[in-house]
Amino acid sequence: MELVPHDPADGVYATTDDYVHAMEVRSAERLLFVSGTMGLDPAGKPGADLDVQLELIWSNIRAILASAGMTTANIVRLTSYLRDPAHAEANAAARVAALEGRPVPTTAVIVQHLEDDWLVEVEVVAAG
């Protein structure tokens, strides 16, 4: 599989170092669409605060990817759903750390979650 970032400099606004406008996936044999994943522990209890929920989200995503024989290196697209705009910076930092600085197309949306104590939800698309 080959990943080819597309980040044009002309005719569109510039990206920052932590994302790209588009990612072309060549010769992928499999695609994995991961449902929105919350910061819940194995018993379904949400983490006590934003930092704990972000740790749980990425632990949960790693477990889901591993079940398909993939890692965070296979993530080619990511969407975050944030309860509060104030969560954006911590969410971005957690994403950059989880992806080891590798930029992928990403979107963050401010939403009202189904449960009051869910602070962030992340869904990903992975290819392998």
C-alpha cells in the first residue's frame, strides 16, 4: 500500500503541520471503517476528565485496529466530535501523539453527544 498526501499550495488555503487536505491510498487490499469511539473503559464507564477520555479513545482505537491486524499507521482519515470547542487543542495533541506526527486528513466537529459525560468521540478510516 502506498499513501500519497495531496496538499496543494495554489488555489486553496494552507494546511498546518498536523493534517493534509487529502490522502490518496494506492494498492490497498483492505479498508476498515471504525465507528465513533468514545473514551469509555472496558466496563463502558467514561473517563473522569478530558485527558483520561482521550487516552481511552486511543487505547480503544488501537485495540479495534489490532483486531483487524492494523495499527495507527494504517489510519488514512479521522473525524473528531467534540462536546466543547475548548477541547480542540487537547484533542489535536492526542491525535498528533497517537499518529506519531503523521498528518492525515482530519475534521473536528462541535456536537452535543448522546451522554453528557462523553467529551470526545473519534472515528477513523484505516487502509492496509
